[in-house]
Amino acid sequence: MYRIVKKEVMSPVIKLMEVEAPAVAAKARAGQFIILRLDEEGERIPLTIADFNRSRGTITTIFQEVGYTTQRLGALEAGDGLADFVGPLGQPSEIENYGRVICVGGGVGVAPVYPIARALKEAGNEVISIIGARTKELLIWEDKMRAVSDELLVATDDGSYGHHGFVTDLLKQVLEEKGNVARVWGIGPVVMMRAVAETTRPFGVPTIVSMNPIMVDGTGMCGACRVSVGGETKFACVDGPEFDGHQVDWQLALRRMNMYKDEEQRILAAHEGGDCKCH
Amino acid sequence: MPLNPKKTPMPSQDPKERIHNFNEVARGYTREMALAEAERCLQCKKSPCRQGCPVEVDIPAFIARLKEQDFDGAINKIKEKNNLPAICGRVCPQESQCEKYCTLAKKHEPVGIGRLERYLADYQLAKGEPSGMEKAPASGFKVAVIGSGPAGLTAAADLARMGHQVTVLEALHVPGGVLMYGIPEFRLPKKIVQQEIDTIRRLGVEIRTNAVVGKLTTVDELLENGYDAVFIGTGAGLPHFMGIPGENLLGVYSANEFLTRTNLMKAYLFPRYATPIKVGRRVAVIGAGNVAMDAARTALRLGAEESYIVYRRSAAEMPARKEEIEHAEEEGVQFHLLTSPVKFYGDDRGVVTGMTCQRFELGEPDASGRRRPVPIPGSEYEMPIDTVVIAIGQGPNPLVLQTTPGLELTRKGTIAADEATGATSRKGVFAGGDIVTGAATVILAMGAGKAAARAIDKYLREK
């Protein structure tokens, strides 16, 4: 059992959980992910690491309740346990002193951007961060992002806070005004990452995105997480999760994400109202 | 009593029924059947059967005890050498090992050695009593075993019996490796696997799940942190794809993913178990090895109306065990031979709907000694399908290899290890099983685990 030591409800559908996993925390680096399983009947789901605390021996993840497993996960409380918690998986972000970098986070994607921005800042970069959400109450970790950034810009789709529009509007502005940007990280929903990549493409700025496809084992064993990058098939779990955003086949990524939509409806219906109808 | 020229038949589920469930196909001998089959053993002096066993079981001795109805004595005889008899009795290719050398096999069917082994192992598991496995006094040495498949479990059990303190590190959430994620429930019930593993735990072996070596820790860290030797048995866990267009369409699975979802994650019990799997009306499995047969038979049980084996060579070259091919045929799996896909195509949502196949003919023998399949120009045709499972083999998983500097690899990317001892280019690091040989069988991996355990014991005591 891996104990949940802290839970934070960041919005009705966005939850933070800090989980006791000292061995994972000892090795975790920015850009990596974990896989967890709730219980004996549970599926294995990957979640990107939002933070790690080596002295407390904990890993923090932030997730949005999008389906059966994340809803059940979101219903757990501090003190509850998870059956399995594996990591740190995937390749860490390549952190160097690049000069001026931009970190873009959308929705819950702000969470995994945070340790990357922090590491880039510690490595001596000038970090400009751009975070956004659909609306103000879905915006997370503004303070934490501000603390590790030289400059922080905020956008909401509905204009309830910060710039009225998308993070890519701000990204374009910064690229036009500042120039000399060495690298961009963009993490969030697939459509947002695609938009980030399309925004930076004309500027020729190398752009890293973090893919979060469906996975099973997370160790390169099954190939469920195939992504096509520059025409080559890669496994996000071991080759990634970070890839060159200009080379990713986004249509394929979107399709593979949605592969089990029907099954998702079936399992939600079967377990509706907490009453499992399938036993 | 005249000698029965045929093996006592194995009772099994009717094919029409069994394709609708995941229960074990072969039900196992009754006591009467086991005793009748044991009577067929001639107890010949030379006992050639023994040379066919990679883990050196004293076959005539265990059968002699069985004949005398000393069931405990018989199973304990097996367990002197084999830590996983309930598994071996089910999945060993006996026809190319012990039973191949049986004296009876010259004129008749050999003694059903595997079936007897299974009977005895199940007898002991059903009794629920710990086996009489002996343990040497504690040596004070610590050994880490990476991977809990057949090679790792065998090495761990033997090392524990030699008196060493053993920790097994397993990447997945349950131990067993391919025995849990690969081989289907209907061939090897997972409860049996876990019972056998529990027996190994009782020897004092500690099994740590969710421990991905190469990420959570490394071979060098294990050696620095108190382990005196390391055994790598990480298997052949990297699926091969064909590298043809359309392979990333929805509905195209690697055999590893297809079987892992079904066996390890129990997708056949969805939605009670939360892991889904998609199986269409027509399923094409590419390849004709044991894994391919497992996938084709699994597809039927998951509701496919038609399940095809698509293989570019002919029936004679199929690498699967004869018994597996027969079971697949009985269940209605259709064999499309001398043909192979060159392209998959799909609909506007990116879901696979068919494949373009090309016909082959057999040419001169190739490096493997089998006749080389040669494509016939202009023979392309379309085969409508809803699901594809690629079962053309697996390579070594690189996670441990990439993080172990100085570990010499072969050209195939497997670990270069001494065949007799499992010794690698790194001092104190041994390896065995599919990570050394490339994808092979459970029992060969167990044989390698056994040999390595012996070598590790020698290494530790001479250290």
C-alpha cells in the first residue's frame, strides 16, 4: 500500500494528491511520470509527476477527473492507500542552461510544467512561464509557478482572469517581442500542445511537449503508448514522454487517446452511483 | 498387464464450450489416470528421459514413487530439482524434451511425464501443505534477482535453498513475469502461478513488486548497497512490430499488449476489472509461434467470430508446439499460410478495417534452416479484418541493459553470458533466460536460472 498523505481539492474536478513512495521520490526528476493502480480490479494509469519531496519521501500528482479511474482516485482521502505506485518512469527533461526559455502549461498541464520550470531556473535560465485554463477557478499553481519564473503570464479562455484568450496568444506575443528564445516547453491537453507547437514553428524555436497516451506497463513492454515522431514510431513510456513537438503526429495522438471512449461509458454506467452492477 | 501403446488421454473441456470461457482447457489427470499412466513407465536402467530435462528432474525415481502411491515422496522428488512443477507440468514442451527421449517413444507414445508432474504438483497444492524443500544453513550472502519470471524465480528459489538471502525485484504489480502477463489463464491458471510463487516465498525469498530496475535502482546500486551478486532475468519484453504502413491504426495490438490486457489486467472481466480491450468480429494474428496461438485462442474467448493465424511460411515451419496448434484448430482458428500483410488500412476515424496481404512460396533454406519465404509478385489481395495482433516475436527489454555500464551485449541486443554459468562481462553479475537467449521457453529459462544459481553459489563461496 502507498499511503496518500495529503489531498487538495483544487477545483471540483482537479485534485492534488501527495503519495508516500520514498524510493520513487529519491529518484524522481522533472519530466518523469508514475503509474498507479487503485486496487485489485484497477487499471494502470500514468500520471506525470508534479512535484517530489525527497526528505518527506513523497510524490505529488495533480489530475483531472476525466473518467472512471480518475473519478475513483479523486474520491480517495488523505490516509487512504493505493495498491500500486510505480516510478519514476520515462526519460527526465533535458535540463541545461539554454539562456531564455518559455514554459507553457495548460489546465492540469501546469502541474508537470512546474518541476521543469524550477529545474530550468535552478540551472540558470531566464524562465518565462505562461499558464492558462478554461476559467479562473480551474487555474492551478499560479503562486508556485511565479516563484520559479522570472516572468509569469496568465490566460483564461473566458477572460475571467488574466489575458482573455489562449496561452498561445501570449506565447506568440512573447516570441515576437523578446526574440532569442532558446527553447519552449508546452504541456497540457493534446490540442493545446499542438497549438503551442504550431505557434513556435514559424519562429524555429525547439519545442518540447510531454505526451500522456494510454499505457499499460509503462516499461516498454506492450507498445500501447505508441506515438509517431518524425515518421518514426516511439514508445512514450521509455523513449518519452517528452518529444519534439514539431515532429509529433498529433492526429494519431488524438485518435489513440480516444480509443476506449465507448468502454469508458460502459464502465461508468456499470458503476453508476457507486453501485457496481457488474459483480 | 499389457503395455498400453498410447498415453492415458488428458481430460479436457469440449472445444465448443471452452471458446466461451477462460477456464483451463486441460483438466488434469485423476488419481486413477495418473496411476495407470505411471504403470506405463518401464523404469529402464538407462532412463534416457533425464537427459531431456533442462532442470535435471530424476524422472524414473518420481514415477517409481507414484507407482507405489507415495504421492508425497513423488512430488518431493520432483521438487529436489524443480521449484515450479505445477507450471512446468502445464507449459513445458515435453515432446521435445523428456518425452522425446523416453524409451517407449521408439515404438509407442512416450510416458506422459508432464501430465504426471502436473498431477503430483496439483495434488500437493490442493493439500495446501508446504513442500518438503530443504534449506542449507544461512550463508550470510545477499543476492538480488531482477525479474520474477521463470528464470528469476528458479534462480531465487535455488539460491534460497543454498542458504543465501534473496530479494527479487519485479517491475509489474504481481510476480510471475510472462507466466502472469503472457500465458493465458486457460493454459496456465494464475492462481496456480501464485501458489507456486508462495512456496518460493516460504523459502524466505523476498519479492518486491513495482520495482523497475533501470529506473528505481540500478545493478550498480544494488552491488553498492549490500548485495553480493545480481542475477538478471528480465526476459524478452520488447514487442517487435513489422514496420509496415498502418501499424499504428486503432485495433492493431502487439501480442504483448493484447495478452497483458487480458491476462495480467483481466480485461476479459471488464467492466468488473477496469482495463478494457477491443476485439472485433474478425481478428488476424500475425505469426505462428506459441504466443500467436495464445492470442488467436484468446481472441475467440473475447468474442471474436473469426480468428485467423496469418503466417508467411507453411504449416511445417510453424514454431508453435504441436499441441497448441491442435488446440487452436479444434477451437476453430483459421490458418492463412504462406501469406503476410504488407499494409494495414483503416476508416476515417483511424480504426483498422483490413490489410493488404501478399502471398509467399518457399525457396531455399535460410540461416534458421527453414525454407525461406519468397514473396510472389503481383499476388496482393485484401483481407477485411477488425483487429490485428502482431505476434512476430519479442526482443530484450533495454531498461536494465542501458543502465548497467560495462555489461557486454550480443549483436541481437541480448546479454552476452556464459551458457553454463550465466556469468556476464561484469563481476558478480549473472544473467539467464530470454534476456540471454532471446524469446524461448519457460523451461529453458528455468534451466538457465538453475545453472546461474549454482554458479552464483560457487562465486559467493569462493569470494
